[in-house]
Amino acid sequence: MHLPDTSPRESDVDREILAQQVRTLQERLAFYEGFDLLIQDNVAHARELFRLAAQEREAAATATTQAHRDAVPQEAHLRAELELIASDLQNLSHAVAALSGRVARALGEPTDHNGWANGTVPVPPRTEQPVAVVVHGVPSVRTALSLQRFVASLPQVSDVSARELVGGVLRLEARVYDRLQVAQFLTWEDPRRIEALTERPDVIELALHVQAQVPEPVLNRAGD
């Protein structure tokens, strides 16, 4: 039987090729194993994130439910307190009315249908209303300040503030208890003629016009 003639050099080459293929396969296997570990790590991390997100949602839902449960008795308690205060005020009003009626009868004064003595009915509290005061033809800051002080001095004004002074137009914002009247501005001590442009409960718009100066008469000197 004739055996193939294999030289030592060819055997070494074959072993080297085989070793190279083994190393290549080992490298690929190591790469795939590392890639698989990376995927598993990402999946585990994603699961943890989903778990934490679910816990946060559950905690938020629990807190919202608890806050709603806490708010319901607080609201009921507050409503009960307000109803009790309203009842006490009504009882107090009836008691004051009864006392006023007794005093009126003792003094021989007439009473109204509610039992209050005439002239002693309580006045409801006044409420403030905003009013815009717009004045055209304001020549200077000094005049604007004079107007602001004048508006603040009116009896129905509780507060007034300057919004802007641009191009001779002054804008004031006043808080009033009663309606402003254009006629009140005619008492402003300033040598100008006031023209009413708008008069509404929420807006007073005026224009200032400089009055012409009347020359003083020249007295003839004696002997002229």
C-alpha cells in the first residue's frame, strides 16, 4: 500500500492554517458573547427603568388619591364653619334689629318692616372700582403731578397711580368708591380750559387747552 508523501513543511503549514482558523472562530465567539452580555445588560437596565417608572406612577396616584381624600373632609369642615358663621351673623342681625326696635319704641320713634329704627339700617360696605383717567395736552411732569394729587384729593378716590406720560398724554389709574364726575375736575386750580372727551363709569378722558392770557389794561399816566 502506497502512502501519500507528506513533507514536514506541508504539515506545519496546515497546522498553522488550522490554528489561525481556530483563533478567528474564538475571536468571533468572544465578540458574540460580549455582544450578548451587552444586550442582556441593556434589557436588565430597561426593565429596571420600567419598574421605577411604574413605582413613580403608583406613588403619584396614591398621593393624588390621598390628597383628594384629605381635601374632602377639609372642604366639608370649611363649609360647615362658614355656614355656622353665617347663621351666627344672621342671629346677631336679628338680635341687633330687636334691640334697635326696643330702643326706637322706648324713644317713640318709628321702625321699618324689619324692626330697625329709621336711620339705623346698617350701610353695606363700599367696594372699590377701577377708573382710568386719561388727560391729553399735559405740558410737563409738574402738571401731571398736580393732576395726580388733585385726583387723589377727591372724596370718592381711595388710591391713584400714574401709568404713563407719553406725548403729552397722561394716564392715571384710580380706585374709587363712587363714580367720578367731569364737573369735579373744573375745580382743579390750573389756568387751563378743561374739555370733556369721554365720561363713563370706568373712563374719564379730558383735554387741556391753555387759556389765552388777557393783557392787563395800560393806565394812562397823568398828563398823557
